[in-house]
Amino acid sequence: MIRKAITCMTIALSTMMLSAKEFPIVNSNITEEEVEAAQKAWGAALVQISTDFKDGGFEKAKTTANAVLDAAYAYNLGAVLFKPTLTVAPQTFRTTKEGALAYFVGGDPNFPDKGFAIKPWTKYEFENAAVHISGDVAITMGNVRLTDDKNNVTVVDKTWGFKKDDEGKLRIFLHHSSLPYKE
């Protein structure tokens, strides 16, 4: 009798353990490490677009920028809240991928951009003033320092919003840049 009870309990526990493994556990919480990795990757991509422009011309830079937008930004989820550094009305805000691509590399007659990413950037650094993480969304605010090939440094105030997509990939859904105010 005891042997039969132990066998039944063993079978029941084994069944419970197997059934527990049958469903996936979904955790879409963002970590600070993921946010910092995304910020570093964005900077590396910006420098790569610049390098590709220098070494391979406009088409190579445009191809790289297009790939960066596909990989890093949330245009696959809908409109992205993108306010680039050097834009003017009526095209200050770039909610479409086409508008973002024009900002990064220029060359689109619908947007009066010269291409921020094709400037001769050689170095990128960021310093967050704060990071707010809530589940699958993270917002950062701070400064980005861009160094060009003559060692001139441009400081940009930057706010990013990141969200995980259905595949768990961190994507930029908010990108606001501006130059610091000077009197």
C-alpha cells in the first residue's frame, strides 16, 4: 500500500514538473544593462554610418543607416517619437522611418537635411542623468558627446525611450535630441 502511494506521488510530481515546463515564462522587464548596451550600440552605429560615408560614399552610409533604423528603432511597432537635433518646422518631428533616414544621411528631397550621421564622427560617449525603468519600458535622459575627426566635441542633450518588442528586443520608440541652451 505504501509502495503504491509513493509510486502515485512520484508519478503525480513528475507529471506536475513536466506540465510546468510545457509553457514558456515571459519576462519583458528591461534591465539597466540592456539600456546601456542599446545606448552604446546606437553610438557605435552612428560612428559606423559616418565611417561608411567617408570610405564608401552616400549609398553605403544610407544602407547602413537603413539597417540601423530597422534594428534599433521601433518603426515596426508604429510611429516613433523622434525629434532630431538639427531640424526645423514644419518637419521638426520624424515619426516615420523615411524622416529618420533623411535626418541621418540626407539625400531626400522631402526633407531639408544634410545628414547628421555622415558628419565625420569618430567617437561617441554618453552620460545618463537618470534612467527610469518600468517593466518593458525605459526612459533615459542625459548627454551625448560626439567627437569629430578634428577632435571637436559636440554635446547633445538626449532623451531616449526604449521598449521591448514581441521578440524581446529593445527598440527605441522615443528619441529627442537638442543642443544645450547657451546665453
